[in-house]
Amino acid sequence: MTYPKSLAGKYCLVIGGTGAIGMATARLFAEDGATLRITHSPGEENAAAARTFIQSLPGAPAHRAFPVDLAQTDTLEQACGQIEQATDRLHVLVNAAGFTSPIAHGDLNALTDEFIDRMFQVNWRGQFAAIRTFAPLLRKSGDALVVSISSIAASTALGSNIAYCAAKAGIDVMTKALARALAPEIRVLAVSPGVVDTSFVPGRGADFNEKVAASTPLKRIGEPMDVAAAIYACATMLGFSTGSIIRVDGGRAL
């Protein structure tokens, strides 16, 4: 095996491709010659933002964007059908979509059944459904990769809410189980960030980021490109790795 493996000529799908980490990943992939398929939340405003983004990428005429609601598996299946019409295979699937909301771990009543169900619909079931839906196209490449975004909250239990921690722990378990089940045609990895400088967690601002940075060994919080670089490394450098959870947290979980 020769490293780094080039993504030139490869078809790569980024679920949640208009989020901060998804966009950074898509840009790295496109700069290496990949043809991008990204998903965005339904709605014309979201579709317009996705079109503007993919037009800014190298190789823009070849990239495509598709609306997907991860809580509705049929929207994944519709996107898969459209993607299959253009290409009969995929080489990389990145699960970068998700959501959360800050709820104090001691406030049990605020963690309602409805909120918990939504957390798992999007942050766990949706990730699994994406892999299940696109596995046939990935297998056709013969050397495919799935990368899901986990979180150090899966092991530290210090995330934005308890349900989020549990969903991310589920991502880690899913990664290991599917790495066995889908081998050897598909490798399965997860990238596990700490705090990243995005708007992913509503209400977190500069004060929170500064406090976390001060308590992190590398004395800063993550940037979207830190996480994207790890995902890119999974695709180009870690060809003999599967089932691993790769921390990208500046040492925060130590």
C-alpha cells in the first residue's frame, strides 16, 4: 500500500455537509480531487446555501447537494437513488450531521421523552440509517470507508446533556460492531472531538471556550479543520485501520 492514498476520482458523501465540520471536510476532499455529494436539511434556504458552498469548491461543476432529514429514512433512500443514477459506487461516507442542546445533567425533568427520542433519532439512528442505506454503493468500490463523528462525551460523560453522551457512546459501539460486520470491503472509523469552535451547542460563547482552553493540555479548543484533518487522514493515511475511535481533543479527556 502506498501512502497517502489520493482521493482523486473518488466519490465522497458528507452527511451534514453544510455544518462547520462537514464543510471543512468537504473542502479538504475536493482539494484532493474528490467528487463531493453532500446533504443538507430540507428547505429552500438550506438548499441555496448548499449550492453556494459546493460551487466554491475545486471541481465545482461535478459536486451535488441533496436534502435529507436524518429522522426520516426515506429521505436518505431518495438521495441514495439520485446519487446511484449518477455513479454506481461510493468510496467514502462521512456522518457529520447531528444536533444537541445544553441541559444540566442534574435536571432530570428537562430531559423529556420527546427530547431523548429526537436525540437518538438524529444522532444515532440517523447515522446508522445512512450507513445501512449507502452500504451497497460503498461495497461496490471494494475499498470503502465510513467515518462517523463521535465525541469525547461518549467516554467522559461531560457533554451538553446526558442523552447526547449516550448517543455518542452508541456511535462508538456501532463503529466497532460495523467494522467487523462490513469488513473487508468497508472500513469503519469514528473521529471523537472535544470542544470545537462552532455554533453546534447553542448558548456557548467566548467565556466557555476560554475556560475549556485553559484546562486543555494544548491550551486551545478545536477548530473545524482539526476534525476535518483527522477525517481526511482516515481516508488517505489510515488504510489498515478499522473499528478505531480517534480522539481529536487537544488532550482534554486526559
